Amino acid sequence: MSCNDLHPNLRLEQDGRVVTLTLARPEKRNALSDGIIEAIDAFFRRLPADVGAVVIAADGDHFCAGLDLAEMSNRDVLTGVAHSRQWHRAFTTIEQTGVPVVAALKGAVVGGGLELAATAHIRVADDTTFYALPEGQRGLFVGGGGSVRIPKLIGIPRMLDMMLTGRRYNAVDGERIGLSQYAVAAGESLPVATELAHRMSQNAIQTNFAVTQALPAIANLSPREGLLMESLMASIAQSTDDAKGRMADFLAGRAKKVTDD
């Protein structure tokens, strides 16, 4: 996808095997419109084969304040269901891209913004980040997959608390409970996310696919089924020419060894 194909509130940059998709609507705290969601879906569906990782970033002081509430007026039930399912399709596309996706978080990660962040495989939050699910105080309910993804990160009781009481989490507490894997200094989420993305983009394609696609699926299976899928995935991965070449390099002393550095 070229920059010309993108929605005007999105920006695309590629550096080697890493693509950064930036939400570019800072005047609205990067609120997500239907058009932006459609464009995000199209971008991930048409991801070029030479891309090894994606960073989702944002302009301005905030990652994303969620759904553009101006688009909610006069929606009937069926239209509301269709809208929610549109978000489900787009966010599932992100999860199932097959390459690692890293979200660089800052400022507001609220409502649909948290639902978007939850689709990423790795989340890096800077000190300005705060998380909230204000739908509970607005007579609403999450509609972008949050009821499925967020409890897997923090558990049902914590999500209940966020929605029923309006509780917010800062970056440090968010990292502690699982909303991010990294908490960094203000202004550092994008550099750190980009560095992680470049590191992951050098992994074997089959390993990145297995980790981002098979691992979550295994977690939802019974132990017996999960172990079988693990065996199959391990066998598939190690049988590739890429894996054989990497193992040969390791055995010959050409590959970097794991240390405590």
C-alpha cells in the first residue's frame, strides 16, 4: 500500500523491514472514525511481503482517545452491530497479520484506543500514558473486541473495576498488571518500540508466525490439544531451510550465544 492509498488521518513510513503506521489526527486525540478503521484494515490485509514487523504510533500527545463519538448519533441497533463487527474485522486482521505488531503508547489510551492497543503483540508505554474504559460512565459497552482481549491481559475483575468505577491506570501500574510489556520514560515509547520491531523483524519468518499466531491459539486449547499443536508447529518450524541454516551457524560458532548481558 502506498502513502497515497491511506486515509488522510494515517501516515506510513518504512525503514528496512519495519513499517510504522501513525495515527495522524492529534487535534481529536487520534479518535478513530469508521474511515480510519477501514483504512487500517486495508493496510494490514495488503501488508507487503518484505515487511517483518509493524509499529503503530501516533502524532501529538495521545495515542488514541477511542471512538469518534460524533459518528454514534442516530445509530439504530442493526447499524450499531455492523459498526462493531467492522472494528472486530479490522482488529482481528491486525492480530492475524503474521508479523509482530508493536504499539507505541503515550497519553490517552482510552476506550477504543485501548482496544486497538490490545491487538498489538507488544505494547510500549511512556510515562505519560494512562488507560481508561469510560464506556461504563457513558451508558455504553465496549464494541471493538475489548471484552475478549483486555481480560486476557489484565483479568476480568480489573476490567470490571475499570468499567464500573471509571478507574484509570498510569504507565507504571499498567505495565504491572499487563496492559503493556514495557514502561519507559516520556517520549521514549516510539524509539523503544521501533528498536524492538527492528530486532523482531530479523527473526525467522516461521518463528514470528508461530509466536504471533500459534501461541495465542494454543493458549485457548485444552492441554492435550495444545501440546499436539505445539509439536506440529515445532516440527514445521525446524524443517524449514531457514531454521536449518540458523542452526548450522550456531553449531559452527557463527551465531550469537545467549548471555546474561
